[in-house]
Amino acid sequence: MNTSGSALSGNIKFDLSVVWHESVDGIRITDSTGNIVAANPSFCKLLDKPEAEIINQPFHILYHPNIQAEIIRDYNDDFNNNKIKPQLERKAVLWNGRKVWFEFSNSIIKSSSNETLVLSIVRDITDKKENELALIKSEGQYRSLFNNTSDAMFVCYLNYGKTLSNFAEVNEKACQLLNYSMNELLQQNPLNVIFENKEVEILKFIDRLNSDRSTIFNSSLSVKNADKIPAEINSRMFDYNERPAVLFISRNIAERREFEEKIKQRTDQLRNLASKLQSIREEERKTISREIHDELGQMLTVLKIQISLLSNKISDNEVIQLKLKSVEKLIDNSIESVQKISSKLRPGLLDQLGLIPAIEWQAQDFMDKTGIDCECILHKEELFLDQEKSTALFRIFQESIINTARHANASKIIIRLSEVNNDLVLEIKDNGKGITLNQIGDPKSLGLLGMKERALILGGSVEIKSSMNNGTIVKAVIPLITNITINI
Ligand SMILES: Nc1ncnc2c1ncn2[C@@H]1O[C@H](COP(=O)(O)OP(=O)(O)OP(=O)(O)O)[C@@H](O)[C@H]1O
Ligand SMILES: [Mg+2]
């Protein structure tokens, strides 16, 4: 077939054969039976066959044998019924097994002998189609994720970076949670559903979103004609339908709040119980210490006096005298032991003279026993502390210096007690090897935990600061006026 010729479009005359030869699209002309009467180079390339093997062949041989019958049947039907489709997309397998998507633009033309022919412009759209399909698939996956998640999700547009549109998307969970049908919820605005009608909150939210692109906040979601549901809302800016939009993912935190409240109550109960046990233990120590000191101490003193009287009466018997002297020595040692045990249980000084003398005495005793130098820089004015607070501070102090002796390898401890803004601050600083952060936070560090608990129950705190080889500072802060009520 002669494909040369010329055409006039507007005032421009051009050579049609150029179009035929240079077109990137395949062009094929078929007759009423489907025989190919002409094919341009791009068509041959598209079908991967030389022109000689195409011309005068039925066009369906260019397809895989499995689909040839179907293809020719469709063509014949369309041709015979004058229904050649002007535009058609077809998925096919070619003669060589290659899977393709072709787009056909068909027109009916007449040959010079007035034969009806079909001119088809064929374009390979396989890549475009595959991308579209991948997009549809990922859109489908996104949809299924959106609808099957256990969190309520809402999408709205961010108009001009300033206002929020009505919801553009909501998932099924959101509808269930808020008791709306999907259509009803899509007519709502985040202002009344998410922001409790607080316009100021929305403005603050949009500001945060514009600067950070995402933000998490707590709010109460409005259920249709009903109560509010406390929720934690995770929001994020993204492009949706090529417009800036906001995705809200909301998690119902009512259960979590209830759970947290229960944990808090339970922790308070345990803390109160521990405090109660602590004070019972202190009371018992105090009683035992007093009993040992008074009862046992007095009995030993009486015994010593009587031995001394007896020794006077039998002053002529030197052997017995010697025996009595050693008994007297034993009694002296026992009195000393009784005093030590008694003050170890609870220093009498703490109850009789208060915290400062007790710390000074304990520091001196510690220095004598361990050789670690203790410097006391203590509050000079009189302190009016109740027994609970002075006991807590004294025990924190004791645990700190015992820890220094046991673990720090230190040569000096500085103990400071001062009053700062209605707080009593006790600081014990050593020059030892320091504690690691792991040791400080270790739940098995019961000594450190005990110090913190003692302070906490009185509304105070214990902070432990340390750096490797640079010593340790234990800083306890106890408010002088406490508003703590202990419920057991
Ligand atoms: N002043 C310190 N210097 C260096 N390490 C310390 C100091 N105080 C505590 N530690 C480290 O922290 C750990 C935890 O101390 P904690 O007082 O809780 O336990 P403990 O003294 O080992 O045992 P206890 O329960 O008898 O007090 C210690 O085992 C020790 O390794
Ligand atoms: Mg300890």
C-alpha cells in the first residue's frame, strides 16, 4: 500500500510519509478480514517482527495462540457490525510470550479502490498501566489498613495552612466510636468532634502543625448526642489528593487512665504501708534500745556495785580478789556492749537532743571506726523537727555514710545540713569512686531506694549525683511544712 502523500492543515502542508515513518506509535492498517495491509516501522518494532512477516498476514498471528481466536472474533464482530471502537485498551500476550497493555486509536478509512479498512494507532502503555495497578493495589492496602486498624482515624484538609475542612475521610472505627454513620461523620468538622468546640485550641494546634508537621495531644472526642471520650491524638500533616491534609489517629485512653489511676492508688497504698512498717520498726527499735539500755544496763551496774562491795568484804583473799576483778572487767565490757547495741538500734541522742547532735555523734563514731575523715557543716540554729522527719534524715545520712565506707573507697565525707526556702537540705558528699547511673536506677539497689522512699513519703526527694572517680553526692530535701495525708 502506498503510504506517501501530503495533507493540508490550516496553512501548513506536510508530508504524510514522514508521520508514517517517524511516528513513535505503531500504525497498522487492516482489511475486513483482519489481514494487515500496511504497518509502519514502529508497529514492527512494537511487535518484534520484520515487516515482511507482518504484511498480508492476519493480525491475530501477532498474539499468543491461546488468545488468537478471541482477538479475531472481537475484531470481526466489531467490523461486521460497524462498531469499530475508536479508543480501546487491551491487555494481551504477544506471539513471543511478552505480556503487554496496548492502547488502540482506530479509524475507518477507505482505500483507493473504495475498500473499507481500519487504521489503528497502537501505543504500548504497559509501564503506565503497571504503575496505575501498583497504585490501585497500594491504595487498596492503605484503605484496608485505614479501615481495619483498631484506632479511630480522621482526615481533613488544611485550607491555606489556616483552617481545617470538614472530614474528608474517616474510618469505620471512628464511626463506631463516635456513634455516627460514615455519611454523618463526613459532614462534621474537627472543631466540634476533636477540639471540643475550642477555636483557640485549633489555632494553637495549627501553629504547632505548621512548625513541626506532627503533634500529639490529649483531648476529649465528642460522641454523637452523648458523652465525651478521653483520647490521645496523634496528628500528622501529609499530602492527600495533592492538597495539604491532616491525619488524626485517636486512641481511647479511658481504659489506660483507669489503669494508671489504679496503679497510682496501689503505689500510694504500698508507699503508705511501707511508711507505716518503717515507723513501726523505728518504734520497736526505740523500745528495744531503751529496754536494753535501761533494764540491762541498770542490772549490770547494780551487779558491778555488788561485786565491788563483795570484793571489799573479802579483801584478805587474794585469789578471790583477782577473780572478782576479772568479773568486774567483764561487767564493764558488757555495759559498753549494751550501750553500743542500744545506740546502734537507735541513738538516744536523736530522741533526746535532736538531729544535729545525733549526726555529729554518728559522724565522730564513724570516723573513729573507719578512719574516713568526716567534716560536718551543720545548720547552727535550733531546728524544730518532728520525729518522723528527723528519723528519716538521720537514716538517710546513716545509709549514705555506710555506703561510702562499703563501696566508695573514699577518704573524706562532707556533711551539710541547711535550710533553703522552707526545705531542709541534707547533703552527704564523698570523694570516692562514684556510682554508675545503672546502679542508681537499679531496682535491686534497695538501700538507695529506701532513702528515696523515706523522703518521698514526707513530700521530699533524694537525688544522687555522681561522676566516675569524682565522688558521690546524696542530696535529700525535706519540706519543713508538709501537707501530706497518709491514708491506710
Ligand atoms: N557512695 C557510693 N560510692 C560508690 N558506690 C556506691 C555508693 N553508694 C552506693 N553505691 C553503689 O550502689 C549500689 C547500691 O547501693 P545500695 O545502698 O542500694 O545497696 P548496698 O549498699 O549494696 O546494699 P544495702 O541494701 O545493704 O544497702 C551499691 O552496691 C554500690 O555499688
Ligand atoms: Mg547500702
